[in-house]
Amino acid sequence: MTEKIAVLGAGSWGSMLADILVENGHEVRVWSKSKEQVDELNTKHTNSHYIKDFTFPTKMKAYADMSEALDGVDDILFIVPSQATRSVARQANEVLNQMNIKPYIIHGSKGIEKGSYDRMSQVLQEEIDEKNRKSISVISGPSQAEDVARRDITLVTAASDDMPSAEHFQKLFMNDYFRVYTNNDIIGVEIGGALKNIIALGAGALVGLGYGDNAKAALMTRGIAEISRLGVSFGADPLTFSGLSGLGDVIVTATSSDSRNWRAGYQLGQGKKLDDVVKDMGMVIEGIATNQAAYELSKQRGVEMPITSAIHAVINDEETVSDAISNLMAREGRSEQV
């Protein structure tokens, strides 16, 4: 069955998920606040700032007017930077208040909101009136947009407190190269998807300093341990962190030069200042804001997160990357099972 789907956000991942939905036979409207980006998508069918050398289907239409993008839709995919999700959701709710529709809501943004420490499903729940939505879900997992553009085999998770909604999105997105599993642990899926960006920053920094595979494996393994500790403190299932949205996402994001968080960490490891790294990237580096939120949460909840704390010290210019690594290695010995 063909569905009308609005994709709010036209970055690399948003535009590739829109491409999948079009390929799966759905009517897709992509919204962007950038008129130039909308014009490029509609006329050249490219998104050159985010996805190089890729042509999108002519059936995919882009809009700068959110009212046009949301007109009569069955589903809304929010996929803007996490720190912008609240403002976009608020704008969408104003539009939905004028329409007689109640779409399924899903998001693919990987971050935690600064200040409130809300996960993105919580932001959407707060900003989208209940009368304007059927349910809220998340899609997450090891999914570099560049690999999806090459039709590489990709596996992700659709999670929701409402399993029929997760299964609904599983059917919408799944095809012969994009496989979707379901999960009812939305807390764990969102925390894993957000905090893996912190580990990717650290992994890039290690490579920037010249460390090898042993160091990267150590960082990823212990990174998963502290992500799991924080997630469990919120009620997440620890098994979620050994799945696609936990371990899987850490592996791809912490080893791929396509990851902007990895690239940012790599430049930090080479001695560049954070402001210069952000300017050089030209795109949102989710791990920076998420690191601040996770660091503050770890202090509030009494959860030990030494890697997150070390990266926080580097980002805030309190330690060099080399000093942060030395301090981590000098920590008192302990059991791996704690």
C-alpha cells in the first residue's frame, strides 16, 4: 500500500531515507528550511552538500513550505539535528493543528537535547499534541548514508513503545538491501544511537594520534560498557546495547571515515582546535552537544563514564588528547564486570 510520507530534514541521512521510501513505492515530500537546497533537489535532483555524486528520483519532491509538505500525509519522519528537533516539531504541530490528520511519527535523529536532557521521542511527545499523532517511533542503527547510497547491505531497528507502530515502519522501509528489525526498548535504542557519537569522537582522536586497532577495540568495548550503564539507569534493557542501535552503531561510526564525528575526532587528535574543526566540517557534529548532555547526566545520576568525561575535558580545552588518554590508562585497576 502506498503511503504519503513527509521527511522533515534534508541532510545526508534524511535524504537517503527519503530515497528508500520513494524506491519502496511511497509518495515522499522532503522539507528543508533552505530554499536553495529545495530548488536543487527539485531541479537537479541532487543534494551535493551532503551526498556527493548521487541522483535522487524525480518522484521525490522537496518543499520549503511545511504546510505543503505535511498536507494529507500518513507518516512524518523527523530527521533534523537533535538540537533543532524541538523547534521543528513545534512548527509541525502548528501546521497539524490546522489539518484533519493524525499521522504516525518517527524520527531518525541521534542526540540528547542540551539542558532538558530529553531524548528525541520525549521532545516529540512534548511538542506534538496527542490529537495530532498516532504514535512515536525511532529508526536507528549502523547506517552511514554514503553506504546506503551505494546500496550496501544495511540493518537497522525501528523501536516504539507501541509495537504495531514499529512493525508499521518496518514494512515501510524494508527492502532487499535495507533490513529493519523491531524493538520495544525505545529508551535503549535512543540512548545507544545518541551516545555512540561520543565514542566515534574518541576513536577518531586515537587514529589522529597514530594509535592502532588494539586501542580502537578497547575504546569501543569500554564505550559500550559506559553507554549501557547510563541507559540501564533510565530503565533500558542492557541487551539492547549489544544490538544494532548499540554495538552495531558504535562499530560503524567509530571505524568509518564517512562518520563526521569520527572525522571531527581525527582532527582533534591531530591537534586542531574545536572551533576550527567545527568550521571545517560545515555540518552538525552531534557528538559534541551529546557529550555535554551525557557528561552532566552521568554526574547527576552517579554513573561512572570515564571515556565521556575524558572527551568532555578535551572538548572544553581542559586536557590535551594525549593527557586524556594517559589519565584513562592510569586509572586504578578494577573488574571488567563492574
